[in-house]
Amino acid sequence: MKLNHSLNTFMSVGTIFLSLNPGAVNFAQDLPAQPPLTITATPIILPPAASPKAPKLADTSADGEFYVCATRDGRIKCGSTEEGVTPRTFFICQPEAIALSPDGRLLAAAGNSNGCRSKIKVWKVKDGSLLCVLETEVGNPSLLRFSPDGIFLASTTAGSRIDLWHLGDGKIKWSETLPKNISHLAFTSQGCGALVAVCEDGKAISIPLP
């Protein structure tokens, strides 16, 4: 009832206004036709979610005294957890994996290079000098692991192949291809030592060191 009364009142007021102002009708008729309103949707591009296969770009020494971290632009920061110690910067193109030796003396980084063969670089952390460059295939994900004494470096290639490098001469001591992709590498310190590879199916394989 109140709605009808308000509507009738509005219509009556409008009629009176037009009667008193006849020019208002002509003014409304003379207005140019307006184009239809067009609404354009602007897409919002969200940053891609982190891939579950994103490479591990951080590591620490066994005692936690030294740390290393890398960014996707190739800069690698390596330093000590002690206050006042300035970290040293290293570089490798498109880093896929990094690792510190257990004693923090050596740093290894695997990276891809546009137009060049992939490689692994090994540096001496103390003075930043390059110990050796190992030319090899670098996959994604890629794994690196030093032996406890820092003599050997294990790396994975194509997901299921392991290369064991002797850092004294920069040559491969042996290479082994496993039936499944490798998810973790570790060295044992018992006896002469062995390299343990854990595959994606949960099975572990122990390979004696030479």
C-alpha cells in the first residue's frame, strides 16, 4: 500500500513538472543518442605457483657453521653464521643444485648454460678460487652430494643416472644408471664408505666407493 502511494506521488510530481516546464520535453528529445555501454574485462595475471620440482638452492655444512643459498639469476651467496663475516659471492648460469662439503671447505653448483654444455663448478670457499669444472648433463631436478672427506662428488643426471667424480683430477670414477629416478643421495662413513641412493619408489641402493 505504501509502495503504490509513493509511486503515484512520484508520477504526479513528474506530470506537474512537465506541465510547468514544457521545454524539458524538448530538451530530453534533443539529447544525442548514447552508444550502448560496453564493459571490458581486464584479466589479472597471477604469478605461477612454485613447482613441486623446484630445485633445492640452499645447503649448510654438517656443523651448521657455513651456509650457501642461490637465486635463479645465478648468484650464489656463501658465508658463515658468525656475526660480522661478509658472505662471498659465486656465479653459475641457471643453477639447478648446490651443495657444501660437510666441513664447509668446498662449494659445488650445477647449472645449465644457454648455447653451452651444462657443467658443475666446484670452488674453494675460503679464497673463492675455482677448483674444477665438470662438464656434464644437468637435469631438473638435479642432486649433488660431497663425500665426508671431500674427495668425491656425486651428481645425478637424467633423473636416474649417478656420476661419481674424483675432485683431485676432475674425472668420473664410475657412472651407474638405476631403474628408477633418484630422490636422495647420501654417503656413509662406515668402513671404506658407500654411496646410498634412494629412488622415488622408496628403495635404497648402496654402492661401495672405489
